[in-house]
Amino acid sequence: MSPFWIKTFQLILCFALLILLHEGGHFFFAKLFKVRVEKFFMFFDWKFHLFSTKDKWFTRLFPKMANKETEYGIGWIPLGGYVKIAGMIDESMDLEQMKQPVKPDEFRAKPVYQRFLIMVGGVLVNFVLALFIYAMILFTWGRDTLPMQNISEGFAYNEMAKDLGFRDGDIPVKIDGEAIEAWDGNVYRAISEAKEVTVLREGTEVTIAMPDEGVNLLEMIEQEPRFLAVRVPAVVDSVLPESPAAEVGLKKGARIMAVDGVPVEWWADFDAVMGRKADILAADCSHEDSLRLRTLPIVFANESEVADTVVLVLTEQYMMGIVKKPYQLLYKDAYVHHDYGFWESIPAGIAYGWETLKGYVSDLKYLFTKKGAQNVGSFGTIGNLFPAVWDWASFWNITAFISIILAVMNILPIPGLDGGHIFFLLVEAVTRRPPSDKFMERAQYIGMALLFALMALALFNDAVKFLF
């Protein structure tokens, strides 16, 4: 099966699970407080649906299920799901029902605290689910960490980092005086927010003062080469068939010694050269200039062979056709494995989930920047989070993270989202007056317009990434 379909099936399974459980949270509290739920749909069913328990064929086969007050179904627009709760203005925009006298089994007839729990139920389920998944991941697979002191070759830094005082080979060991236990993506965030970073340089600790305003996290991870990366010798892990690299004789295990006349020892050196060429190539240039930039002199040595100098021409997509040896292979014996018993995994999973939540909330500030808006993505971006081969540990880890994203996004006080309803309920609790139906109707329209605009931006960004 192709990587595209493997990622697609993982995305569908993840979304189906999270949507059902999120809406199930609303459904649970609605039923608990005896509020009538008219519909429970996975995906939206504007104009028509794919399946419903009210369909004629279904009512004939299962008359008892069809006669229940709640209609269960699957819509055709995979942008989420919903439960239609009687007596409230939601995405169904059933305004006629709101004109009728209040009935005791309607949402609007219940006290504020019950309505609050009904609305917060979905977010609560998403968050608890994420913590549970993280705990079960630790219980089932344990956790592998790479202690910073085990990274013997140190890190490579880009020009942005070197301007701040970092040097190739430095190993970050402390952030604002607190020891860094292991290498993972959180180190980027910690450095971006740090006042000072302590590195181990040739066996001596050196403290680097960071800018008062911090460092932009998106720039740190988007630059090529990145702000910092584990140093790995420039050894080829594999060569793609019929690629420019294969045509000139590069093989698995080959050492890249120079590129475009620049000596190369580490992959970071290679990335720096290629990054500079890519920046020039990205600018408007003639066909002749493009061909010149894609023509690449390279010095390499295959295993047990002397150095050889060749000239290859990169593809129009600027691809060379080599796969780099990842740092995980270089340090495979340096990882430390942690096993967790069932009861140990619960607090450990909660702690891991809480740190993930704090990190995501901290990163939300970048959403309101130009670069952050350009990184908003939809199904393509989310689908690419999943690996190209089916791996249950990765699937559940990504699903837990997306569950946290859904919890945070839904709790934002935006009309049309759960957080908008929760906000208006809190206002009602303080003022002792509920907002008018007319106000809620307009707020719902505004919220839905904002959400559709955000989705349009995400789809546009995905299209740009795919096409260009």
C-alpha cells in the first residue's frame, strides 16, 4: 500500500475516533441531565447524509432503534461532527424551535451549571482521552530518551544561533539554570523562551545570554539548516534508484566530502550549502541560472574507495536522491529505555500530557503572526504528521496530540465553538441574564464565518505546499 493511503487511513481513523468521543462528551452530559438530543452525527450532513437511523431501509430492518428520539448518522462533509441538542442555537441553526415555548427537556430550560457541563463535555473528553492515551503508550511501549550528555558529537548551529554566541559542537545542558534531561523537540521551545542557555563546550560549561525578547520559535525550526541539530557525519544511508546521485555512482555508506567547492564533514555543512543555493533558486531567475544552480560538483568516497569528484544535475524539484543517515541510527546505543508499570504510567502520562498542553498553548501566540498564519494547515498538513508506514505507537502518540489540539481550539471563546457557548454561559452566571436569542443567532453566524475563513486559509496553505 502506498504511503499516501497509509497516512489517509490513519487520518480517517484518528478523526473518526476523536469526533465520536468529543461529541459523545456532549451527549453524555445532555443525557445525564435529561436534555433531548435530536441528532448525533459524525461529519456534517448539509443537504444530505451518507447514513442515518431514520433512513427507510434502516427503519424497516431495525424499527426499535429507528423509533428512538436521537437520530444517529454519518454526514458527507468531514469537517467535524455534532450533536443537535434541543433548545439551543448551534450549527444546525434551528431557529424555528427557539420560537416555540420552552419545554422541560430542552437545553435552555436547564440551570447554568448543567448547561456548562454539557458544553464543556467534549473538551473534557478530549483532554482526558489524551492523558489516557499517553499513559497507555508509556505502559505498552515505555519511553526512549537520548540524554544530552550522550550526544558525543554535539550540535551544529546555523548563522542565527552563531550570532547569539553558540558554536558548532556545543551541547546545551541547562536552560535558565535548570538541567536539560534529554534531547527532543521541547528543547527548541525552551531555548526560544530562555534568558540564558548553558552549553558544554570542549568539556567546559559556557553560559550564553539570550535576547530579552526571546527568539522566534517558528524561525528556529523553519530555517534550513535549523537553529540547532544533532551533528551527524555526512554518510549516505541510501540512494534512490535512477536519481541524480545514483547516476554518478553514489552508494549506501558513501561519505560526502565536499559540495560546490565547500568542504563537508557533517550533514549540517551539506545543508548550509544546499540552503544557500535553494534561497537563490527560490528567487526569480532565468532557465540558464536555474540550470547553473542545479549543477552540483561533489566530492565523495564510497566505502573502501578513494575520493571521487563528479558533477551531477539536481532535478527540477531540487532533489539529489540521497537519504541521510539519521542521528537516531548514530546514537542507537546511547538511548535510555524507561519501562512503566500500569500504576506508574498514569501519573507519568498525565505529566507528559500536561507538558504537551502547556507547550501547545505557549505556541498559540505564533498563530497571530504572518509566518504563523502561513503555517495553518488542514487535512494535508495533519495527515503528514502520520508516518508513511503503519506504526501503532506513532499513531496513538499523534492521536493524543491532535486530541489536545481539538480541546484547546474548542475551548477558545469564539462564537460557534464550545468555548463561545461556555463564555456566554459564564456571562449569564455573573449577570444573571442570558443573552437574547437574536444576539446568540448573530454570534453564531459570525463564529461560523470566522471558522469557514480559517478553514479556507488552511486549505489554501495546503494547496500552496502541494503545488509549489
